Amino acid sequence: MRKLTAALCALAFLTTGAQAQTIKDFLATVMQKWTAPFEPFQLIGNVYYVGTDGIAVYVIKTSQGLILMDTAMPQSTGMIKDNIAKLGLKVADIKIILNTHAHLDHTGGFAEIKKETGAQLIAGERDKPLLEGGYYPGDEKNADLSFPAVKVDRTVKEDDKVTLGDTTLTAHATPGHSPGCTSWEMTVKDGNQDRDVLFFCSGTVALNRLVGQPTYPGIVDDYRATYAKVKAMKIDVLLGPHPEVYGMQAKRAEMKDGAPNPFVKPGELTTYATGLSEDFDKQLAKQTAALEKK
């Protein structure tokens, strides 16, 4: 994930005209991994992984239907639906779609799945305009970063609850990566123990401009507030928008019947957030220095 982040940050320094072509080239280099298949599996409790090799997508099974957490690139929507079916679940049973953040690689299938299922789309309040406009904030006219626009049925803010059947998720506003970046917390059963799970939205700088003409006003303060909040959270299981965030592939390979679930790793979130904060400071310094040279 750090290599990916560094590459994206480098793109942010380019001029608008050059950036558009560079983004297209960059997307071409990551597309193979982002769209490569990965066998779906039960991750922990009622949480299932149905994403690709490079983009995380989750299904949460409840007593009243399914909750879908994010999608992937538009061209991977069929694969996501096939993965759900492989687990013996039905796409038609999706009642709620939750979004972590309104970027192309996590929203590409929303419009199609929402139309097919009639599911309610729920997202962070400040990401609603992005989702309904199908654009990347601060780069609204860049077709390479656009995605199918989709209607948001409900918006959430800090500590709002979303409940379906026997399952409740709590929204945590973690802005920065996007204005309405939302992390979702829930409790799952791991054998006879309760585990706190966090679907962390993201905290990377990625394509965001932090100085000069920032991607959106207040972005630097948002990032810093998010890091402080997340570092203080007590979480047993860290999940994220890309498998690299939490070493999904390696942990999946370690899973064995009767053995402790390798995804249970208290303290991993704090360590990860500390690294993100340090990387943010470096990126902010680089962008500031680049601006001063102009």
C-alpha cells in the first residue's frame, strides 16, 4: 500500500494537463491487480470478503438480508456478484449498500447493484455530492476518475447507526482521503468471543492536494483529526479498502480450522494510523516545498 500511496502522491504534483494523462497511465499499471479475481471467503463472524485481489469489498450477512460494503471498479461488478453467489448468498438479498469513500475504485458498481436490488445506499454526508455527481473532488472534469453517478438514500455523520436485522454498524467520520470518508464499526462473534471490527475508510494522501489549491477546504485539519481519532480507537480487527492495508492475502493463507483467526490483531489499527500520520507529514512537506519553488 505504501508503494501505491507514494505513486499516487507523486501524481498530485503534476500540472492539470499532464496529470490527466499520467493518471490514465497509472491506472493502467494498477488495473491488473485491481481487477484480478480473488476467491471469496468468510473472514470473521458474519463478515465475508467478496472483493478482487487489489480492492476490498465485503458482504455482511444479517438475519434480514445482506449489507454490501463498497464495490470495486465498474468492470469488476460482475465478478463481485459472482463472488457473492459462490458463498451461497444472493445478490437479490442486498438491502443496504454502505460506502467508505466516493472514489472510482470503491464506487464503480453502486449504480448497477442498486438498480438491480433496490438496496438503500448510505454514505458520509460530505460525500453525497461526489456520489451523485460521479466525480473526484477537486478534479470534477477528469473523465479518468469519474464513475457512474448514483443516488444516495441516506447520509450519516459521527456515531449514526445503521441496523439491518440482528446487525448494527456505527459510522465514524474520518475525513481527509475524501470529505465524507466514513469508517464503519461493528461487533462480530468469533467463536464465543465478541470482536470489534473496523472497516477503515482510508487515511492516505493519494491524489489529494494539501496546499495551494487544496482538493477541498480544511483537508489538512481533517487528516490530522482523523489520525488522532483512529489512533485512540480500540479495535480487534482492522479491515480496509485495499487488501494491502491489513495484509489480507497473508492472513487468509494462515486461516485454519480450529486455529485462532489471524485477522484478530488488537493494536494493528494504532500502528497503521501512526504510519499514515508520519507519511502524511512527509507528503505535506513535499507539496509545500514544491509549491514554494513555483
